[in-house]
Amino acid sequence: MQSLRFFWAGLLVLLLNLTASGQVLINEICADNGGVLSPGGTKPDYVELYNAGTSSVTLSNWFLTDDNTVPKKWGFPNTATIAAKGHVVVWLDTTNNYPGFVSTNFSFRSSGEEIGLYQGSTKKDSLVFGRQLKNNVLCRYPSGGALWTLGLPTPGATNKYVVLGTPLALRINEIMATNSLGDDWLELYNPATNPPVNIGGMVFSDTNTATGRAGVFTNSFIDSGDFMIFLCSGDTLRGDHLGFKLSSTLGETITLYASNRITIVDKISFGPQQRDHSYGRLPDGGTNLFSFDTNRTTQGGPNDWLSLTNIVVNEILTHTDPPFEDAFELFNPTDQPVDISDWWVSNSRDVPLKFHIPAGTVIPAGGYKLFFEQVGSATPGFNRSGTGSNPDFTFNSAHGDEFVLTAGSSTAAVTGARNVRVIPASANAVAFTRYVKSNGGTDLVPESQRTFGHDNPPTIADFRLSTGLPNAYPLVGPLVITEIMYNPPDVISGGITNDNALDEYVELTSLTNGVLRLYDIDYPTNTWHLEGGVGYTFPTNISVAPKGTILLVNFDPVTNLTQVAAFRSKYNLSTNTPMFGPYAGKLNNSGDSVELYKPDPVQVPPHPDAGYVPSILVEKVKYDNTNGWTLGAKGTGQSLQRVSLTGYANDATNWVAAYPGPGTIVVPDPPAVAPQIATQPSTTFVIQGTTGLFSVEATGTAPLHYQWRFNANPIPGANASSYTVASALPENTGYYDVVITNQAGTATSDSAFLLVLVPPYFVTQPSSQAAAQGTTVTLGVYVTGTEPLNYQWQFSPVGGSFADLAGKTDPTLTLGNVQDANAGNYRVMANNFAGQATSAVAALTIGTPPQIVTQPQDQFVTAGTTVTLTLSSSGTSPIVCQWRKDGVDVSDVHTTDLVLHNVQTNDSGSYQAVLTNSFGSVTSVVALVSVAAPPYLLSLQKMTNGSTSVLFDGTAGHVYELQGTTNFVDWSVIKRFTNSLGRETITDLTSTNLPFRVYRGVLAP
């Protein structure tokens, strides 16, 4: 065995060397690129190949694909090569072509994907991966090795791995067990103190075992401080779907297992749940569990605790130099005083218990309470040590921070109620204000001027005398977002509908009377940029003319001149309007954010972030299809346009849908009258195949533009005052409305319901049956059509006519204890509001199953004879008989008599017959046929008393004789016996005085 072990070890070494010496491999995958620039200045995903061999490889006839069922999805240029120990980076940029570089016709989904590398039709390498992290990659480590792990982006260079955290730190953080908006879900949380974790192969289970549960897709990751949603849909075909649903009526326990399917990482147990209320940990990853209100559900984000509405953070100052210091203002919006004794304030939701508000602190109704850093051990400040080290803190103005207010006790946060606000990076001495929007929501945004009370103090001591004032308006400008084309009409070609990304744009307008530089004059390479749904960094030395307008587009206006011409023609855009692009990403058609940032002065020593350039939020617009935002710009050809240039941007009332005018700021003429609907569309019912018609009458300043919608989605080409649904089908059933716009505004009609009535149609017909008397018969149909469907079964006796069966009005007809009178024809009538249909006829035949009157008998015979096994039966004819030997059918024997001629020992066995007719079957008893084998004497033994012992072998159940002779002529019967055991020992007492005797065994005559 030792040599065998050495043989396998040597073979293993050989295989490893082959893997590492000659293959072109997929080496690095970036599926969520947030920072690596392509040669074209964009940030697409990419794939890096590595040649582990010692000679270069020509990549002609090599292919990459994101669908292994289509191996040749994208091919390398014929001239492409990869050097020995070299890399090739393929940019997954579907909209740009870089001279001298390769870019594919597909891109990745960060939620999970597959990648295959083929030489011709031969797969050379492939990988399936799950959720990926922004600004990280999936890479082999070391380059060309067998291990895939999380890495840093190194396109074209040696791979660098990222240290991973322990899966044991993960927590099931929140569950939604009854969700009106879709599937149930659960949320996984990785604490900020734990590095990223590879969750590939980990298992969620709603039982006490991981058996039978699919694991999370391989090579899936969750980042530090991140949250990941898994839908409890029962569908295991996707990596973010789990193979079970959550019970809201009884509750249950959900267990998270490590990838070994044994180690339990976390459990969460819950009882009955209210609809649309989630249930989770407070704080995130903690031990206390709370039920959240419907408006506090935080799917995929930090748990927002319970509502804390009687005290709000009203104003915060985070970027300070003397005579200012960091400060925050609390406000009581209620008509009752609020005692905030023993509450806590922190700049970290993960460490909420930092600054303890002293006992006896009460904020009067409509009043304010301010807190300052106040360095000094005897002060009530939140940075008494002056170090900012826990439990003291200051706010990070360069990177942004958090404000966390928690209701609690002198030692803990026990009520589950808190407020958390994210604080963006801040310009020096610019405060953040709480701004209440038209829909009741609030934003924390830069303030046009401070309103603490002593807002131009000569000293810090004077600033601390502030007692609070009503907030000022948000800071607006100097550059504002004035138009967003986020959902241009789809492109329909060859019957295929494609999302239209090239006609998107974002318009920016300067509010200044002078030239606005989009860069730091002291550091010109530090420029303004866009984030959110799309990303773009302005080149250096770009300025906007006084009151000027610029456009950001989803293509390169420098190199893609054909698209430039088409874009300017489509929107009648002046050549004087500067265009920049391409921006990264795409504006989401259902909702997204557009965020404009400017660079703050670079941090200088001795600041710990020396060299870092903070990004200051200038403006943010977060549009969506709810919360008061107009739907007029969703696929209609219209864009979102700002109403007031100096009004707050992120409020739905400051935006209208109107026909696009990029490059010009259109202010509606005051006399224009917004559309008003005089006659609403009406609900209607039509039969399948007929026509449904909706119409509307409206007034308002012409021209009026109409866009009909089906279930809130625009209908391409439906732009008249009426809309016809021709040859209506069931899928046309739904809600129809129309959005009417002009230069003054938008009006949306009431929703009218179209119900397409479908006549009954028999998908499954009743089947004819043969049944035995006394049994139960079930006839059934499956009918489609508009509910309610009504049924009436009918019966026709043999030779008679059909008549209704009283009370038989279900799709299933059950007849119990059937007799001859039930024999005949059956059918069912189905009807609804749209018509009537009649099923096919099903015949029912009644009879009796076969019964055996005479059973076959056992037979013991000698070889060469004829054996006949026979039986008799009763029952409804025809009856088919099938004989079996030892459980195996005897071919072609279907009579009640089984005749076996010239039987031999191999014919011995168990015989029985199976009788079958249309009403059942019966099996006979087993008849044993035993064909005797010749006797055989196994041994002779002379006993001490002179007798002879003979060991005799034969077939059990047959009669044998043991015979003896002393002259081979005269044979005498020593013993005649029935062989009961097969092998018998016989003693010959007559041989005592004989000098010898010869024995033989014979079958008895």
C-alpha cells in the first residue's frame, strides 16, 4: 500500500503542474466597477485573462460569454495575442469602442453572473459567481492559481487579495413575513467591525437542518457594515431567492448555517407578524428584537429603530474653526414639553452610547436645546476630553458622518426608539438644516445661513450662548439641476423593445452672473462630479458661462459625432450648448438619484486625512414614481423640468413633466392653463376578441399631449384623446388612465378598469371509465374563462337522452357505490357572463371484477411427465389470464389451463395466475410444481455396531427407495420413504453380518 500511496501523490503533482503551465485563464473579474477608468475614461466592468504558459497565445477564434449556452457571444479580434505570463484586459463597455483595446457586447450584473472562455467551441475556463462588492474584484490568488477570492482591482497587473472576515459575525438582521408589495424577505447584516465575508455556500433554513436547502451562490460576498436582502419566494433558481416562505400566522425560526452545513452562525425566532411590519434587531446585529411600523421598514439598509418623532435633530455644524466648534440643535415640534433625560447622542449607529444627556434636561413645546463640544472635564459637552475619542466625539466633516439620537436610560438604550441622520461632507462653517418637504418627509441639507442664535460670534464662548432659532432656507446653487430625461421612449426594432439609454440627459444651469469654474482654482485637477444613478467627473479647466447651461449625456460627444448629430436634431439642441459624457451607469426608469458634488479644499497636515479631497454635496434630486412625483416623464417623451431655479431641488412640487428643451430654461407663460379633465374614461367590459374603447375630454392651453397608460405603464403610440383595445385578450384586463400635459402642468385621469370576459374553454375533458359495482367513480374537468364559472352535469342512460343531474354543479362529479343503473353517458355544461360551452361525452361502463372459483393445485411429478395447472373463474367478460412462474410472466399463455410437457427439474417453481378485466384483477393462490431430481448417495459410514449409515440426497416432497445388493443382480428395498428434508440420513441395520453391500437410491414407482 505504501507504493500505491506514492503513485497517487506523484500523479497529483503532475496534474497540478499541467494546470499551471499552459492555460489561458480567466484571472480577474470586476462586476461592479466604482473607480477603475477604462482607456475611454469610463468605468465599465472588465475581465482579465492571464497566460500561465511560457509562450504567447494568439486569441483568434477565442470567445468570451456571459451565457455558456451561447459560447461564441463575443469574439476576440483576429490580431489579439496574450504574452507568456501576460495579461489581457477586456472592458465590458457595450457603448464604446476603444482603438487598440477590446470591449465586449455584454456586461455583468453585480448580483450574480457566469463567465465562460472558449477556444472555438471548447470551453477553456468558466466561473459562476454571486453578489459582488463595489470597487472590489473576484480574482485568482496568486495570479493563475486555483483559489478564487475577493481582491483589489489590478487590471493588467499582479492580483491582490482582500483579507476576509469571519462568517460567524453575520446576523439575520430583519425579516418581513407578510409583504403587500411582493415576496417575503430577510436581511443579512455584516457588522462594520468585520471585514468582507465570502457567503458562498452558506445556507438559510426554516427547519432545524440544512438538508435539502440550496446554498447561496458560490463566490458571493457581503461588505463590512453592509446589508443583503434574500427574497423568501420558494424559488431557488436565483441567488437572492430562498427555497421557502416565511410564516406570518404562526411564526417560525430561521437558521443560518455556515458553508459546511453543520455550524450554526445565527438564528432568529419570531411569532405571528402583522402585514407590512418588519421585525428585526436594534441596534443592527444586536440582541434586542422589535417590530417596526410600516413606514420604518428598512429593507437593505440600517434598521431605523422605532419612530422617535417628538424630538428631532434640527441643525448641525460639523466643519468648524474658531470662533465655532461642532454643535447640534435638538427641536421639540410637539405642543408638550419632552424630557430627554438619560438619552444618548453619538456619531455612530454601531456605538450609540457615547454622549449621555444629563438628567433633568427638558425641551419645552416648540423649543430648542443646543449642545456643543465644550472641551473641559466639568462641561456638559460631547467632546470634553478634546480628543474626540470614545465616548467623546466630533463630527467628521471631510468624509461625512452620522447623527444618532437614542432614547434610553442612564446605562443603556432600552426603548428601541432613535433617530439616525446621515451627514454629508461639509464646507467650513456651513450648517446642515432639517428641511420639511411637501410630502412630509425631511432632508438634512446645507443651510443658506446659520440659525443657532449667535451666528457671527467673536469667540467660541459667545457661540455657546446660542439657544436656537427657526431654520433658514436650504442653500441652493451656484450650479443646479434643471432637467432630467430619465426614461426616453423605448426603441422598438424588429418587434424587440430595447431600453433607450442614448437619449438620456441631465441638464445643469449656473445661477451666477459670472463664469462658474467647475474645479478648485488652487488645485485645478480637483473637479466637480456627479454621483448617484449615474457618475461623471468633469475634466479640468471646465467653466460654465454666466447663467449658462450644460448637458451631461450617456455617450461620448467628442468621438461619437453621429450620435451627437442625432441627439441635437432630436431635441433641437443649439450647438452653443456644451455637452459632456459619457456618464457611467444609466438613470433608472422607476426611480433614482442625481447628486452634484464640488471639491472642498484639500486636507493639509497635520490633519490625519492630509491629501484627501472632500466632496461637498451641492444638490441632490431623488425622483421616483411615488411620493408625489409626476409620472408624466416615464416613457412618454417628456422630461422632468425644474419649476423654480432657486427653490429646493429634492421636492416633487418643484418639478413638472414637460416636453424636453435641453439647453434652454423654459418658464411657463403665466396665462397658460394647466390641463383639467372634463370627462373621465369609463370602466368597461368586453368579450374576448371584441373591441374596448376609452376616451377622455380635457380643457387647458393647447397643445395638449396625451399619454395613455396600462397599469401605470405608458402604452407606446397611445397619444390621442381616445384609446382603442382591438381584439381584446385576457392580458388586456387591467387599469387604464391617461396623463395629459401642456406647458402649464399635468393632469392624470381616473383609472378605468377594462375587464375582458373570456368564454368557458375546456382545457381538460371528462374521461370514459369502466368501474366495478360498488366502487366510487370521479369525473372531472378543468375549465378556463372569466370567473365566476357555473357548472351543470348531465346524464344519459344507454339509448336515452341527456338530463340534468340535480345538485351536481361542481367541476368534479363523484358517484359512490355505482350500480348497473349508473351505466351510460355523462357530460357537463359550463357557463359564465361571456357564454356557454359543453364538454365531450364520457361513457361509464359498470361490471364485476374477476373472481377465482377453483384454485390451481400443488403437483409433485417426475421428470419427463406432463403437468396441467387449471383454474375456473367468474366475472364480466372478457377476462384475460396471465400465468406467472416465480413472479415472472409465462409468455403467450393466456388460458385458464397451463400445460407443461416433458417437465424437467428447471420447471419446478411457484405458479400462479392473474385474471384481469376492465373492472379489476385477481391473483390465484400459488401452486407448487416440484419435478423430482434423481437421488444421489453422498456418503457411506460403517457404524460401531456393524450397521451402515447412508447420507441420501433427493428432491423434498417425493417418495424414494434405498436399495441394496451383494451380487449386483438381486436388489432389496432397505427403506421406502417420503423425502421431507431433501437430504436424509438412513441407517441399514441389516448389514451387520454382511461382508459388503452396494447401495443405490431410486424414485419410488
